[in-house]
Amino acid sequence: MARFDIPHADFGTALVAPLPIGEALMERGLSAAAGREGPVDLVSAHMFFNLADQMGAEDAAYHRAEIAASLTKAELGRALRQAREWLVQH
């Protein structure tokens, strides 16, 4: 059996696969809805769930609908605008 010597190799993150973009957006939505990184932000949560749904994340549409039920028309409009702006920027 062959032996490979890899000096100073850092495999600390090599075995961790990055999340697909839809799943990453889903996580951001869950974080915003739960207030994990500050105050609860349902407008941002809706935006991220909307984007995650467009990227194929499972259950994103369900979460988006749940959030939409608690938003005003103005807040919903803001969330949709922010999602469109995000798509243009990314």
C-alpha cells in the first residue's frame, strides 16, 4: 500500500460540505424568524424563505406562507422588494 505524505495539511474544514444556496437561505430565514442573531425580523425571514423556495429548498414555501399570514400588506411588499433586490445583487 502506498503512503502519501502531506506536510502541513489542514483538513479541519475539508470534510464539511457547504450547504446548497437554497438550504443556506432557508437557514437564514429560520434565524431571522427566531431572532437568533438579534431581534425577530419577519420581513427578512419572509424574504429568505421566498428566495430559498425559488432555489428549491424543501419546506421554504410552507414557512414563507406562515410568516406572510402575520405580515401587513406593507411589510409583505417590503419583503418582496428586498427579495428582488437580493436577486439583482447576487
